[in-house]
Amino acid sequence: MISRRTLGREIHSLYGTLFQQVLKCLQEHCDTGGKVSLTLDAWSSPTHIPFLRITGHYIEGHSWQFRSILLGFERLRGSHTADSLSHVSLFVLQRSLEDSHA
């Protein structure tokens, strides 16, 4: 039986590896002139905890396949004004850029 802490470490490590692959894929797409569209989706859990999901969408140049990639899933705090949503969005995008250079 695996402990919850070991499982948590393994998931965190796997997430880091997969996220680097996603960022590399997006970077290659943009380097070849591709564009990425972002969508934001704010919602609340059944226990009324608000979250913001940020998704990137693009079309692969060589196969014309539509792709969607989850870039961030953040808990929202405070009011859901345009200002607060933009701060969370910028935080996620800046973190993605920093991770891509790590």
C-alpha cells in the first residue's frame, strides 16, 4: 500500500514532467508562427469554493488537429471582478513562462 505522502510526491513529480512537455509543445507551436487562444472559466464547487480554469486552444499545423491544454486551475479568493480574474490569469501565465525557462 502506498502512503498518501508518497502518492502526493509522485503526482507532483509527474505533473512537473507533463507540464514541461505541454510548455515545450506550446513553445514549438508558437515558434513556428502558431497562435494560442485562451479561455477562462470561473465556477464554484458543490461546497461553494470558487475556482478559475485557464485553457489554451490551438490547431496543430501539420495535422490540423484541434488541441486544448489546461494551463491553470486556481482557487479564487475575494470578489470575482475583472481585476481579480486578470490578476489570477496573469499569475498563471507568468508562472508558466517561468516554468518554461527552468
